[in-house]
Amino acid sequence: MDTRMVVIVGPTAAGKTECAVSLAHTFDGEIISADSMQVYRYMNIGTAKPTAEERRGIRHHLIDVVDPDEEYNVARFVDEAREHMEQIEERDKNIFVAGGTGLYVRALIGGIFPGPGPDSEYRRALRTDADRFGSHHLFERLREKDPAAARLIHPNDTVRLIRALEVFNDSGESIVDLQRKHGFRDERYKSLVIGIVPDRSELYDRIDRRADTMISRGLVVEVEGLLGRGYHGDLKPMQSMCYRHIVAFIQGVHGLPEAVALMKRDTRHYAKRQMTWFRQERDIQWVGSENRERVERIVGEFLDRHGPEE
């Protein structure tokens, strides 16, 4: 419990990256990304990775670590994040974690729910079904067996659908109930969690403006490049909100204005799901996106209170 970390969470487009970068400059820190999309190489614009200017002078970790067709999961994230945290401490820097993937943040702070081990034969059968019939087939199966889990998992998230079905098949219990029993209370670190949240109208405006900026920066060319590399549109990262509609545009399913409108709509829905998740988490201090002075004050007090002299 000697290790300290400051965690910046909130919905997409809330300004988490800008906030974390500013704090890292002020308090001599490094940033670990807790974003399940920014781990993928070649996917820069649509994942809103920190810009070259934002990275200048500040080390960022867990960005560009796997190819789009490689699997990346919460267990790997926690292992790699903890390794980076040790290295950051050795450099006498402060640790900042920033991202909107709630499960990554929860597991890093409170430990991983172990669950039963993977059943290789059953997992292979589920993956075969996903390949043949699509992830929505698994989603319908999960909704029938474990409706509580189905309410929390997106129909396109094949990895989490398979894991939830595995857990139910092995234990006969919902992964939601087992996680609740675990409680994510294996806390190894002193952590301060700050939630950045604009009001709804500002957030939606930020989402719309960011989508337009992504298009102007070349999102279509980025997606064309991914497809040209052989990363097909059915891959999990290619099914994310800022990519699947551009894939559909490239394939002639609909025009670019419609693709952008759908991208904005889905991003707003995603932001709502993120807020639903984070509101269920304990010990988050919520701050308006414009109130950076208050954020700096809270972080400064936390770092002073848990400094080396303690």
C-alpha cells in the first residue's frame, strides 16, 4: 500500500487526456493509459490517442502494444500496468492512470476477479459459433442464460461474451454475482480517483466536434489502411463505434454523412454506458471538466498526504 496512483476517469471525450497530461507536467508524472482501444497499433485517430504534442515531455504507457488481430484483456492490462508502475516509481515519478475502460480501472485498483479457469474445448466451440453466426448469436445465448451479464456487455464484445458464457457454464452462476462476491477489494495501492464530467450538452457537443475532427484528420484513410493490411471489419477493435461505420461507408453500405451521424450517435450511447458504470464505483471524486484548479488542488493534497515522509 506504499504505491500511490492518481486515476482520471470519465466518459469518452470528457477531457481525461488533457487533464492527465496537465497533471503529469505539474506533478512530474508519467501516464498509464486505461483505454482498451488505445492498446492497438495503427488505430490512432479513431481511438483518440494522445497527440505528439501531448506526449512531448511526458512518458505514456500501454499505447500501441498489440496489433488489431491480437487479443488483449484485463488480466494482461493489470500485469503490464503494475510492471510500468514499478518502473515509474524507480524513476521517482508520480503515477497517473487515465482512461474510460471501467473494468481496467476497477481491476487495477481492486484486483482481478479470478473466476473459473477457461474451458478450452467450450471456448473453442463458442469461438466457432461466433465466427459462423456472429457475436450477436452469443449475445442472445447469454441473454437467455445470464440476463444480468447481458445487460452489461455489448453485443459486439465477443471476448467478454465468451468469458461470461464460460463462467456460467462452469459455475452455474452469473459472472455478475461472482464479481459482486469478490468485491474487487484486493487493494494494493493508495489511489485517488477523479471523475471528469462535463454537463450533458457540453459532452455531446464535444463528442460531435471530436467526430468531425477525426474525419478531417483522416479517419477514412486510417480505416482504409487497416483494411489494406488485412484487418477485416469483423475484428473486435474494428467493430468499435469509431470504426465500424467507416468500414460500412468504405464498403458502400451508406454515405459518409450517415456514417458520421451514426458514429456520433453511438459515441453518445457509449458515454451513457460509461457513466452508468462509473456511478456504481465507490470513492470517485467528480469534478466538472472546466474546474482544473480544483483537480490540481485535490491531487496536490493527495500526493502531499501520502508522500515519502509518511
